[in-house]
Amino acid sequence: MKKNNALLREVRSYAVITLGLFVMALGWTAFLIPNEILGGGVSGISTLIFWVTGLPVGVSVFAINAVLLVFGLKILGRGFGIKTIYSIVVLSGFYALLQYYIREPFVTDKFLASIVGAGMAGSAMGFIFTLGGSTGGTDIIALIVNKYKNISPGRVILLLDVFIISSSYLVFRSIEPLVYGFVVMGVTSYTIDLIITGNKQSVQLFIFSKHAALIADRIGNELGRGVTFIRGVGWYTKTENDILMIIVRKTEYQQVFRIVKEEDPEAFLSLSMVMGVYGIGFDTIR
């Protein structure tokens, strides 16, 4: 049962990563690149190369990421490497495919294109980060820094993107591309942090139920989360009750509700937000 659940979670994570990569590539090829708007990261560098030489973005993305991936594998581990290799190959393919078919921008207003394209790219990268993967490039550098320092990946990417976008002035000799590039940079960074912060928020639940053991077993088997039993006395009824204390991610508590409702519709629950959770299955103390 546990192996099946783990396999199912892994399949779902790759499905979400694939969708995120498509959204990211679509944001660039449909909104940014055809409007001559530059963003940051390896995609930004590859876009500059495309404008100067005509080399497809997908080719440059793959080549640059192949070099950076070597460093990521050594520092971030094999699990990171598998998902990142997958992301790099799939993202490069999406870039090549979409850039071949999309010749005109979806919208011609450059400011609107900057917002939409950056929002799509940032949200996709945020979801991929939460699943332990990366789109490669400066994402690898950001995750390496985040592993050792309590600095958000979005902030690291922001600093790197300032340098990449500013260098575009050497190519265009114009301020306008810089302005739109910084709009893309800011929206992307903000969206990444918004997605990551939302997924890392945790909640604490207290469950009062006559079927506490059944509920605890299902939570452990289906969610892979630990449960703490507390013996309590209901002062109104003067009877002893089993109390379950559980801490899960905000994105998981609805599954806990479902389990409790199926096992004991008359159970009493309380839910509260927690500021931070550190330990196995949550964040690491730095």
C-alpha cells in the first residue's frame, strides 16, 4: 500500500512538472520572445543568443543547462538530478516545438505581454520547486544557495536576473528592453515566492474521535504523516477521550478532513495555522 501511494505521488509530481514546463515555455514563446522582451535565467540568455545568431532557444537552453547540471548533481543530490534532467529535456523540447509553430505574439501590448508571460513562467517554476525539481539554469544556483542559506530561491534568482537583463543593453543599446525586462524579473520573482510560501505553510489539527486509531492508521498510510496520541478528559462529560495531534502542509489538510469524515462524521476537529515546522517531512533548521 505504501509503495503504491509513493509511486502514485511520484507520477503526480512528474505530471505537474510536465504541465509546469509547458506553461513556462508557452509564456516565453507566446508572450515574451515574439515581443522582443527579455527575462532572466538561462531562458533569457538563450533568448539573447537567438536574437543575435538565430539559434533556436531550445538548443541553447539544453546546452547551457547540461553544463550547470553537473554542479547541481554533486551538491543537491541524485533525486534532484533526475527531475532536473527530465525538466531540462522536456523544457528544451517544448521551446523547440512551440517556437517553431508560434511566429506571432498572442498579445502585442508589451506591458501586458510582460505581466502575463512572467506570471506564467514564475508560477510554473514555483510549483516545480515545491516538488523538488528545477527548470535548470539559475534555478540550480538558487537552490544550492537556499540549501545552505536561509535565502528564498526567488530572491537569488532576482539578483542573478538583474545582471542578465542589464547585459542586454550591450546588444540593443536601448533602455526600453531593460524596462520591460525588469518588469518580467519582478513579476517572476514575486510569483515564485508566492507559490513556494503558500505550499510550505503548515497547519496543526486536533482531532477528538471515538475512532482515533482508525483515523491515525489511515493518515499514516495515505499521507505518510506522523500522528501523536494524547489522552484527555472531557470536563463536561467527565469521560476520557483519545486526542490526535497532527501537523501537515496546508495543501494536505483537506485530505485529513476527508479521512475523518469517512471514519467518524461526528468527530470534533480544530485547525490552526503554525508559523514554522522543522524536522523530518518539513523544513530543515539552518
